[in-house]
Amino acid sequence: MASWRNPLDGPDGTTVTAANGGGQAWSSVTGGTMVYTTSRAFRGPGCATATSETIGYLIRNLSGSASPRADMVAYVWLSTTPLASTQDVPVLRTYTSAGIAAALVLRGMSSNNPKIVLSTRGSGSNVDRWTSTPNIPRGTWVRVELNTEAGTSPTTGAARARMYAGDDTTPIADSGLVTGVDTAGSSGIVQDARAGMSSGVWVDHIGIRDGADATGSPWPSAVAPTVALPGLTVVAPGAPWSTVATVGTDGSIASTAWTVTRVSADGVTDVTSQTTGQGTLTLGSTAPTVGGVRLDVSVVVTDGDGLTGTATTTVHVPTGANLRPLAVDGQGDPWSILGGAATQGQALGDGSTQTGVRSPDVPAGASSTRRWPLQPATPRDALDITVGGLSTSAGDLTVTAQLWAPRGVLVATKSGQASGSTLSLSVPDAATTIGTDPTAWADMWVAVTAVA
Ligand SMILES: [Ca+2]
């Protein structure tokens, strides 16, 4: 079984071709000229119609010898003005190798009382098997469905035609399953499905399903769009920056909304949203001009069915070289280490989860900062660093611990006030925010600031 759909949401005014969008590609296009239009739509931004009463056809090849059944559905809108001369618009048809299998025809199109007709293959010409009693409503969306079962002889085929108002589940008209008719000669195969349209007949959302096990409505369920963004990016301060969302959809894209959260070096966030730009987000004059900023970027794509897909990425805007880490044996005293660690690297590296640091006396209104090299041995998915046992001799200080990645990128920050308190720096998504380059993981550091 294979499902296939096309919501006909191509660019407004563009001639419909086999491959120019509007949904999944057609196998071929023939007959009159068809165009996408946003003048109306059952779902999504638009639909398609023909530019004259010369009927255009969209053809979809089925699964060859594996297609003893084919089911089709489409939404149609008839102008309130009858066509000038055309009587029949075969909106849904299935074909076998020897010609037509079954057809759902809009008949009486030049009258005010059009009907739907089910016809199947005959010797020389199609044979009408059923005509609806109700008229086809004009000036509103109507759903039509055609089921075809290919028999293995001219008397073992079956077909069914139905008409509904919009997405209703109870039909306005139903032929029932017409059996014992010729749909495929003796081939047992339905090989393609065709949708037709004329001027005055707008068509939207065509669904096709084939295979031996096709049952129920042929309209396949809509699939949420897939969205992807490039991974972690590092850009220079002030440099314009842009990114492109890669979107996969079985229909159209109704909207694209971006959110950019700026996380500054002091942990302040500034959220901005951008709904224009569609698939591309560009930060030009609004790009960060100061380093030490992280941008958390997310995009939400909504398709014509109202389903959404989302993706996130991170952009680091590093600071200047003045924030390079100290050497492992750097001397920042009078800060000192408390506890059992023999070296600063060990104290703040893999082998220690509890490290005490001692600040110097800090006069009121002053501050003191010490940077501690950090040497994790390997990249990891998550990173937890605890700066504990803060000891001061000047009463309560406000102590801030920050975890910095290479290139001056602030990864995490935490503040506390009580002497002896513990500050935990947790980076659950370290592999994303820091990356997986081992040299990067060997070039990280923690800054501890005491403010009296
Ligand atoms: Ca549409």
C-alpha cells in the first residue's frame, strides 16, 4: 500500500507542472493549462484550477503490478456560474493498461443541476453505472471519492463513488459498491490515477492510495513537518549572522516563527521573536556586537494542516583574548584551594566533584575574581561542577561561579551569598553547548568572583 497526497499549494498564479511544487510531484501533466491560485482553498493557502474549459489532468503512476486497488479523494468547488459548453468534467479517474478503469465525472456542468456520475470501462466507450440524485452543490467545497477494484475478468471489477460536504463523514450521495463490472479487463491492475479540472472547477487536496490492502478513506493522514537547523556555530562579535531552516513537508508551509534568546555573560536573557524571513533567519544590525553572548535559536514551522515542527540551535559569540584561561599552574593567590585536590586541574577536573576555594578578604564595595583551569579528560554528554565550601573572612559575600568554554564562551553561571554554601554548575547538554572536540574540553575554566 502506498499513500500519496498533493494539497496543490503551489505559488499563486504559477502554471502547474509535474514537479513545480504544490505538494508531492506528479508523474505527468497533460491537457489544458492548470494554475495554482490562492483565491480560495479548502485547506492550506491555495488550490488549482484550469484556465479554460479545456480540461487539464494531473497523473500519478501507481505501484504497477502491486495495485489491484486504487482509491482517490479530492475537494472540489464549482463556480455558481455554469460552464459555457462543457458538460462532463472527469475529476477523478483510474486507468488500466488498456485505458480507463473507473471515473467519477461531474456531469451537466453547463446546467444549474450538475450531478456526479460513476462510470467504468466498457467496450468502445465508458459505461455509466450510477448517477447521483442530489445535485452537486455550487459555491462550496465538496469532497468526492472514487474507489476502484480491478477485477481479473471483465465481470469481476468493482467501483464506488461518493460525495460529501467538506470533511463530513456522512455522504450526500453514495453509489454503494458497484460489483460485477469491467474496470481492468483481465489485467487485475490499476496503473495510474488522474485528477481533472476545468475553469469554473477548483480542486484542492488530492489523495491517492493503492495496493491490495487499501481500505477506508484514501485520504492519508497529514504528517507534521520536519525541521532541521545547523548545529553549534561560533561567530565573531558584530558579524552579521544568518541560518536556514531545512524543512520537509507533505504539504505547504503556512508560517515560520523564530525566537532568539540572548544569554549575556551575566546571565541576563533577552528574548526576541521574528516571524518574517520564513525559512531564513538573518541577524544583521541586530547581531550581537559584544562578545561573551550565547544565542539560543529556535524555529517553529507550521504547515497548511496546522501541524508544527521545531528545531533549535546555539550560536556562541565569543569575547576577546583577555578572557583566555590561566595556565594550570597559574598563581591567582591569595585565592586558594581547600580540600584534598593536589592541583588546580585535579581540583576542578574529572577527579573531583567537591572543591573548595578560599577567597581573600574583600573590602566592602570591592570584588575579587579568580579563574580556575578545568581539565576534563574527555567530552561528555553532561557536565556537573560543584564549587563548594566557599570560605570568607569578611562576612557574607556574594559569590558567583561561571563555567567558561574555549573562545570565551560562557556556558553556565550561578550565584550565592552564604559563606560555606555550594554552587553547582550543571550543563546537561554539554555535548551540544561545548561541542565534542577534545581540545575544547581541555581548555575550559571556572571563574569565581566574590563581591563584598
Ligand atoms: Ca490547498
